[in-house]
Amino acid sequence: MAETIEVKMTTPEAADYLGITIQHVHKLLKTKGLPYQKSQNRIFFGHESAKSLFNTPFKKKIITFQIVKGGTGKTSLAHSFAIRASLYGAKVLCVDLAPST
């Protein structure tokens, strides 16, 4: 069964990407009625809110990570890359293949 991971982006990250202030990101989240969570003094939001905020068109691309040596972090890197790309609104499919011995 597939594992569900709740991915989050912070308002400072979104502000940096959009080239606006953190306060403006807060205002956009509230005025658009987008879901977000607040923890202490930080605001986090997930994929759907990010997709609505950014509205970035993506071209289809294939990106691969290939290193033959084991234990170099290929899977972790691909996983982190896929999560971040999905937060910016990209549709992502990850396939992890291991060579047979």
C-alpha cells in the first residue's frame, strides 16, 4: 500500500519564490481561502495551496539520478527532489530501479 506523506512549504520559501513579502503570502492564503497550518510563529501549507499560489506551468521532463555505487543517497535525493517539485505544482512520478545482481 502506498504511503501518504504530508509535504509542507513555509511562507518564507513561497515569498522567496514569488518575489514578494512573507506578509503578502499570508494575505494571499487568507484571501484565497487556501488551507494552511500554523505552528508556533510559522505558517506551513501543502501541495494544493502551493499549486494555487504559484500557478506555474511546467513542461514535461524526464530527470534521472544515476550513480552505480551503492549508499550514495540516490533514492533520498530523488525523493527530496520529487517532493519539492510537487510543492511548486509539478506532477511527479518517481520510479526507483535497482540493478539485478
